[in-house]
Amino acid sequence: MVADEVTVGCYPRDDVLWVKDGKVREGSATILTRQPDGTLKPAGEITLGNLSVLHPDVAVGGEFVIELRARFESEIFERRVTFVASGDETRNVFVSAVGPGGHAEPKAGLLRRTRYSGFEFGVLVMAATTEQGTRMSDRSGPLVEHGPGDGVAAAPAA
């Protein structure tokens, strides 16, 4: 296997502005890399609003897992997504997110910046593949429409 760099960033991107409706929006993603003995080793964490990018140490063909957790008011959303490093960040870009979904509000105000209601939190992953996320290609706009098996799942609140 050839060592390569996987890129993991927070989603939604920094151009998403949530409406000021007083609702609780929290999210975190824990990255775990599969070790040769099969165990998972923590490789970092991203939280909502964190604009940093992580580069977990994964070789091409290697597996890593991202555990997504989000809270929207009293609802808890969780999902565990498995990725395989591909080394091709030009074609393999995926979003995997959790939450009830977000939608654009009509533009208003001086700067006419788009604001979003609802909630969606997740990760944007480059140079890896998965069957549990939405492939990013020829899409515009800051939020991705998710279908029933595209990486959005709800867990009952504990």
C-alpha cells in the first residue's frame, strides 16, 4: 500500500449561516483509523464551527471510520460511516451528514447572505470512498440534498 493523504473537514462549510432562532445546534465528528490488528485508533475530532482540516494517517486501501453525532434542540442524531482511502481527491469527494436537514431562507438584509433553517452536520472527505455518503460532483450551493441511504440517520434521544 502507498501512503497518501486523506482530507477531512467540517460540513457545512464556513459560508453557511444559521438563522438566529435560539435553537440548539451542536455537532462533532470523531475520526478513527483501522490498525493492522483490526482495532480502531482515534485520529482526531472536528466540531461544528471548527474550520480546521484533519489529515488522518491512512494508506491507500486503508480503512477509517467517522462517528458523527449532532444535536438539534432535544433530538440526537448519530451515524458511523466507514471510508476506504483512495488517494484520488479530484474524483473522490464525499459528504456524510446527520440531522433533520437544512433549507435556505429567502435572502434579506444589506449583504443578502443566505441563511439556513433546520440543521445538518457532518464531514466533507476527500481522497476516500464510501457507500454511506453523498458523492460531491457537479453540485452547487452549500447544503447537499440527502436521500434515504445517503448518510443521514437519526437515533432516538437517550
